[in-house]
Amino acid sequence: MTVSFRQKPMSSIQNVRLGVCNVTYNEVDLGHTNGGCELTIKNEVTEVNVDAYGITPMKAYHKGTQVEVKATFSEYQYDILAEIINGAAKI
């Protein structure tokens, strides 16, 4: 999924309100949004503790990143929904 925005995002990466956006999925434009978009990025980290440092982590391993985009669309088309929803078919 690609989200392009017309204004610079804020420096914080948690729950960023993007405002006006163009949202695409596999190069398919999903249409007009209403109320802006919200971007959330969460990193999953595993901390390694050892007895010598008590509860202070000795190091941390990055396990993965979860990226979530929330958007309200003004309109939808059945052709686009069938293309982006896994297992969906247009009847």
C-alpha cells in the first residue's frame, strides 16, 4: 500500500494525522478520502536482560515493524474492492 501526502508529515511516527492523501494499493488508486488519513508505526523489540545489569536491558533486538493506515473513503467501487480484498469476487 502506498500513501502519498501533500504536506510534510510530523517528525513523530506514532498516530500521525496526514490530512489530504492519495491512497493506492498495488498501483490502484482507491479513490477520494474524507477526513484525512492516520498513520501508525509500531516497532516490536525484544530486550535482553542479564543479572549484572539488574532490570536495565543489555541490548535489544528489532523483531519487526507494523504499519497501519486508517482512511475513510468518500466513495467506493466494487471493481476496486474485489481487487484489494483477498478472496473477494465481483458478483
